[in-house]
Amino acid sequence: MLDLHVHLLGHLDREASPENIAEFLNQGQNMGLKQIGFADHDMYWENLNLDMIRKVALDYPHLQVRVGLEVDYLEGKEKQIKEIIDSYPFDFIIGSVHQIGDWCFDFPDEEARHRQWEADDLYRAYFRLVEKAATCGLFDVIGHFDIIKIFNIRPRTDVRVLAARALEAVKDCGLVLEINTNGRYKPVQEFYPEFKLVELGRNMEILFTLGSDAHEASVVGRDLKEACQWLHILGIKKITGFAGRNKQIFELQDV
């Protein structure tokens, strides 16, 4: 299995240290991972020690350790984002949308504000930004594609219609879509993206990767076997990893 979405620092819950890195890598080994990707939030850039991850990884020759970054896509901030990305030889970059304007919509206390929106309008506003993130040329992966459903507020319009342009952008720009299992532990209680969006992505021949979105070591690899079962059900036979911003294609049966 692959887990290309783990957060060493969490939300600054711990520091980057050899001991903390090893805790994540030990859990990755225990979960039978073939490849693990650290992708801390770009907002914690000054707290990262990416070279330390690579150094500790030398003690784990049977585990492919990748160094990435999860970047919060902010419309109009592409130049600043590029400067950060270009400053280090990353293996992969996840582009995620956590904000609509200046509203950080996925904070736990934001549910009431979600309910002030007409649901279709909320989804349209969100997926417009996902489309922009996909087409900006900065990212390799789109993270938690339908996180706007976090509080289980559903649109009247079929979500496949609302997400269509964003999915087309992912496909046209050669990006990879993440199946993120962390949604199961949010109010919506299901993976990101939901099954019918994964099915639509398969029909569009979009590539997929896997991520637990672990913010602590004990969560690394959580529910990824079930995510692989989804892919098997849909007839998806390959999964995507990364090295040096280049895709690595694995047979699903081998991960």
C-alpha cells in the first residue's frame, strides 16, 4: 500500500525530530506500506526539517520514504506558492482547497456557516477553486477532492455534475486524485471523494493515489486496505506513487 498524505507536525502538535519521524515510519512498516509520503501543511513551512526526514529514512531501506508538501491553494497567491515549491526538491505536491475567500470552511466550528449557504452554490464555489488549483500548474495531486461535504451537507444537484469541470481539469492537466480515508472520521463519515466520484474518475481514466491524512503516527495507513477494495471493485488495477515530482505506477496487487 501507499500512504502519500501524512503530517509529521500535525497542526504543530509536535516538532520535527528523528524520534517523531521514526514513529511515523515504524507505523508505516507495521501497516505494510510500500511507500509513505510526508506532506505537512505549507503554513508550517518555517517549522519543517525536510532534510531530517531524508536522513532518518536511510534507516528504513525497505520503505520508500517520500518528501512532499500539502499546499493550500489560494487564488491570486500562485507566485508565492511557486516560490515555496521551487525552494526544495520535493517528491510530490498536494494541492488542496481549505478556504473560500478568507473563510477556512473545514474548521470544526464552521458548520453553522455552511448551513447559511444554498448547498449548490457552496459546492459550485468550492469546485471552481478546485478547478483553478488543478489548472494552475503547481501541483501533482489534488487532495480530499470533495472535502466541502465535511459536515454532510449535500447539494440538490448531482455532485457529479457540480464536480465535472474540476474533474476534467484534473484529467486534462495530468494530475492524480487522492482517495483520502480521513473523511470517515469527520461528520460526513465517508472517504473523500465519495464512491460515485471515484467511479466517474475511473471512467475518465484519472489516476489515483491513497492517503490517510494522518496527523499522528498511530493513524498512518488507516483504512487504506478498504480504499484498495474500492479500487478493485471499480476495476482499477494501478495506483500512483511519486519520486522527484515524477509519477511511479504500481500494480494494485503489489501494494
